[in-house]
Amino acid sequence: MALCQAAHDRKLATGRAQILVLYELEPPGLAEAGAGHSDVVPVAVCKLERIAHADLLHALASGFDVIYLQACSAPQGQDLQRLEVDLVRTLGGLGRILLFNGAAGLDRRLAARLLPFPSVAPEVLAVGSRRDTARASAAALLPASTGHADLPDQAPYGSVSLDEGLCNTCSSCVWVCPSDALSLTENGGALSFVESLCTQCGLCVSVCPQRALSMTPGMDLTAYAVLPHLLTGEDGQTGGPAAAGGAGEVTAAEPDPCSEAGLPFADPVVSPVPETRHTGRA
Ligand code: SF4
Ligand code: SF4
């Protein structure tokens, strides 16, 4: 948080891009490359595979423009790291997080002049759980018109779909859900679902005697994600917050001209998270 705040402040003051370098074994030449360069922030970490997508997304949304992440050397760590990096790239960090092995070429890359991206004050995004932070950061990084991000298999975000014709409301899935993403409505006649709570663990799908449920990885970036809605259709979205007694319709956000692909970001600005996005504050 302190590193992001410092990078955010420095970018606002100087207009220069901020670079974060995360490593476990210091690459040779890093000290020389970063010497006297206040915009390069090298940070030693204990376990590279434990650097999670929520932290990386938060760093990119709230201060740093590019992250250089040292690649794990252990095969098991590589798989974990690849999943986390894939999530970051899909959720708005494409082209802004780069894995490196040795130090070859790192000094040249660190010396390159980059244009800064807009960033949000760190405390705006770091509220609620780490999942909330990841969602709010993704909403800040992706173009404002993006209401939904498709995610790779194994991603810990997504929705469940219900085949109403098969469901007998036995409530087995509700009892087994570890995160309270599923519940039965008061009269017990329908299933209610909160997307932001679902970790895609698959327990509900495996326990359902009717095979009525299926999972779809992804992330809803609208305020709708934190609201309970009825699972009344194949896509798991037809209920809607209004149908479940929620806060009503979610309106489409205006496209953010600063976030269009290919546009350089000449001026660092503080971009408030659009009101229709989930900001971690339900
Ligand atoms: S376990 Fe299957 S049949 Fe039972 S309530 Fe859940 S979806 Fe319906
Ligand atoms: S996939 Fe897991 S977290 Fe999501 S609704 Fe099913 S049991 Fe709950």
C-alpha cells in the first residue's frame, strides 16, 4: 500500500511512469539499472508464487504502470504464477506485467521512457476483502464499457447457471456452498446467487443430485456483482437485482476515452471508479 501510494504521488508530481520490479533472487545489474532512478522500485519478495493477482492488479491500478516479475524456477511454482499472471492480464493488465528470467535486457527495459497510465488513489481500491480489491482494481484498469470479463478455467471468480427444469429446490447446494454465494429465497421456492461471493469451487455442481448447476468463470464488473439475484434461467443472470428486491437496474457506463486501446497516456490523472462499478464497498 505504501509503495503504491508513493508511486501514485510521484506520478502525479512528475508525470513519469512508475516501474515495479519484484524478485526473489536479485538479478545481476539491477542495482546499477535502478540506481538514481526514482521511478524504478525494486522489491525483494520471499516466495514469487505467493504474489497474488489481487496485489498485482492493485499495484497496476493505483500507482505502477509496469510490473517486471521474476519467473519462478520451480515447476510447481511456475503453474501457480502462470495462473496469477494470466488473471492479471485478462483483468486489465495486458502488456503491463512482464515475466523475466535472467537479467539480460532488463537494464535496457528499465531505462525505456514510458508514458504513464491513469491511476486511482490506492485507498479507494483497497477496501473490503482481497477479492473486493481485485474486482475494484480490474474495474479501474479495464475500459469503463467492459461490464464483464471472461476468465480462464480455474479462475476463482464466476457465476453458476441453473437448469430450472431440473432443480427441485432440495437445498443441497446451499448447504455445501462455503462462501454463502447461494441461498434459498424466504419461501424456499427459488435459488438466489451473489456473484462476488462465488469462488468457483465446484462443490454445488458436484453435490447437486439433479445435475442442474454448471459454472462459468468470469467477473462481473458492475454493481450487480454484489447483489443477490434469482437463478431463474440458463445464464444465471435473468433474475436481476430488482427481481430479488435489490437496488434496481444497473445503467451502462460511459466509455472512458483514456482507456481505449492504443492511446498513450500523456497526462497522469486520478480516475474515480465509475459509479456503476464495484468499488469494494457494497
Ligand atoms: S442441489 Fe440441485 S436440485 Fe438441489 S436446490 Fe441446488 S440446484 Fe436445485
Ligand atoms: S461454485 Fe462454490 S462458491 Fe460458487 S456457488 Fe458453487 S459452492 Fe458456492
